Amino acid sequence: SIPVQSPAASAGATKKKMNGYVGFSNYPNQEHRRSVKRGFNFTLMVVGESGLGKSTLVNTLFESKVYPTKDSDDGAAGHTGTSSGEAGSRAVEITSVSADILENGVKLRLSVVDTPGFGDSINNEDSWRPVLENIESRFDAYLAQENRVNRSKIVDNRVNALLYFIKPTGHALRAIDIEFMKHLHTRVNLIPVIAKADTLTPREVELFKARILADINYHGIHTFKPVSDQYDDPETVADNKTIAAKIPFAVIGSEKLVRRADGQMVRGRQYPWGVIEVENEAHNDFVSLRQMLLRTHMEELRDETDVSLYESYRTQKLLALGHVQDNSVFREFNPRMQQEEEERLHAAKMSKLEAEMSAVFRQKVQEKEGKLKQSEEELYSRHQQMKSVLEKQRRDLDEKRTRLAQPDVVHTHSSAHPEHAQRMPSKDKKKR
Ligand code: GDP
């Protein structure tokens, strides 16, 4: 089995203070003020065979001697990457170098994780495994801290981006490249780069890129790309498109300044026929890579790591542990979330109850009002009925009294008007 040096145990981690403009101080515009004050972490992993220019590129990116290059005089100290042993049986090691870089008052804690020995064995079938294990162990370390009740001092060593160095063969991806990317693309923001692009002609670079992209698509490999959303301004959208079109970035690195034809000193590589400039977009894609990695998409890389890659790892991990993926899992793992969730549920329950109660109250009042109104109407009509009956009775009585008081007249009257006399009883009958 291949020994893996854990990130925490990497005794080779060195701390350096550096200055110089790189571009990440633009980051506060993307990040919250809080993390600006505290500084922020960014962990970059570089993977590729020895000699592909990984250390050189890292130093070129940060314009600092973050990483000691193998052939430089002052760089060897602190570098634990070169493992002992013959090339044929070399193990993949994981080493880490940290550097605090200060720029415009913004502190960046940069960690560069190297994987010396990757692809250097005779049998490279499982070269990807120690790298994947290292990335996952960093997720595990984060998960363990997240589950603690006191979460104020979480150390985030998760890998935010992985630069995968492709050998400039000019042909196609090799089996080792495909295997690596297939196993890693769901765990890390994969950024493929064509190493030492100055060893290929521009035409070769163009064809090589097309072949690489075809292979990546064919194998369903997901690589990190700047994407724009509807809120981005047209300029940003255009910039993102330009950068995305350059993936895989064909890069060159150099720690040396060389003299250009016009006499100016530039970072680049000297050839008998001229100078290849690192920071010339016509010569290679270094500028676009730096732009994406450090100036425009650092926050997105960190977000993607946290929200998407880590979240899916955690979910799978919990499922593997036999937990069911639902809210209770998260509550169980997170006391603060549990409490918030309970408070939220309680508040929702109370307001629902209140709404129900007032609805019931309104309904009852309405019913009562309706009933009162109805009985009032009933009473009134009964009253009216009574009144008319009584009036009628009074009229009848009055009539009777008048009749009795004057019997003769009534009699005569009644015989004189037989019609009238007959009508009275008939009316009475009707009433009865
Ligand atoms: P690492 O083993 O991948 O870290 O490679 P290094 O950064 O130590 O570089 C190995 C050798 O390649 C050194 O001699 C560098 O000067 C050289 N080198 C680095 N980058 C480039 C590049 O972009 N183009 C060319 N032609 N050589 C490079």
C-alpha cells in the first residue's frame, strides 16, 4: 500500500511571509468583511509527474518562492517532497507548504499541497488513490470539527482547487490522466493545465487542447469552469467566456526575468530564437489561469468546495454510516441547527393555532348573530300576528257590544239587510 502523509502531520509545512502584488487583494470585493479581517485560507493542490514544472508554476503564480523548485539553489530547504527510493518503486507522498501572503492589508493563508511521486512508478495504475484519500481525509477532518459544539475555531484545510498537469505530449490524454480525473472530479475543483506549453508549437497546442477536451467529454469528467449568472454584467460574462474557452490552460512558468528584444526585462524563458513571456496572452494561458484562480474565481472555488463537493461527500458518508438523509440527520449532527429548527417549528405551530382559533371565534360569533337575528324576526312576526288577532278580537267585541246595547236596531237592521247578517258568521267561520 502507498503511505500517505496526513495534511496535519506534514512536518514539511513551512511558513513564510511574503509581499508583492498578485491580485488576490481584490478578494474582499467578493468576500465578507469578517474573513478579510481574519484572513482566509486557500488550499491549492498540484498533481503531475515530476519535472512538469509544478513548483515553478506555483512560484510564478504567487510571485513568491512559495515552493522550492528542485533545481534551484535556495529552494531545497523545507521541501519534503522528494522522497527517497528508486524511481521504479516510488510512492506517492503528500506534502504541504503554507505561506502567509499579505497584499493591500489582506492576509491570504495559502497552502500548496504537492504530490511528489505521482505517476513516477512503473505501475501507475493506482496513483490517484493516495490523492483521493488525502482530499477525503481533509473533508473528514472538517466534518469532525463541524460536529463539535464549539465551532468557532474551525480549521479549514479542504482542497479548494487542484491543478492537474498534463504532459505536453501533443497527442491525447494518457490512461493515468483519465483514471486520475475520473476518480477525483467529484471531490475537487479540477483544473487541467498543459504543462510546459513552450515545448509545443501554437498549432500543436490547439490540436492537443481539442483532443483533451474530447477525451474529458467522452469520459464524463467534470472540470471547473467560470460560469456567469443572470446578475453578472456583460463585461464579466465576456471575461468568463474568454477564460472558459482557454481550458485546459496551456501554461509556462518561470522564476527568472529575461531580456526581451526591446531590452525590457520580463518573466519568461529564453530561447535561441527569442523569448517566451509568461505574462503575454499571445504566448500562453498563464494570465487567464491566474485571473481565474486568484482574482475572479477564488471565492467561487471556495464556495464550490463547501457547498457542492464537501456537501455531497458528507451526504454519501452519512448514508454509508447508515443514516437516512433527512433533516433529522443534520439536527442530530448540529445542536445549533437542531435548536433553530425546533424554535421555527414551535413558532409555526403557534401561529397556525392562533389562526385556527380566531377563525373558530369568528365563525361562532357569526352563528350567534345569525341566530339572534332570526329569533328577533320570529319574535317580531309573532308579535305582529298576536297584535292583529287581538285587534280583530277587540273589533268583534266592540261590534257585539254595540249590537247588544241596541237589540232592536240590530234586529231590524239585520232583517232589513239579510246579506249583511249572513256575512258575519261566514267571516267567523273562515277565521276559525
Ligand atoms: P516539478 O517537479 O513538477 O515541481 O517541476 P519543477 O517546477 O521543479 O521544474 C522542473 C524543471 O522544468 C525545471 O528545470 C524548470 O526550470 C523547468 N520548467 C518549469 N516550468 C517550465 C516551463 O513552463 N517550460 C519549460 N520549458 N521548462 C519548465
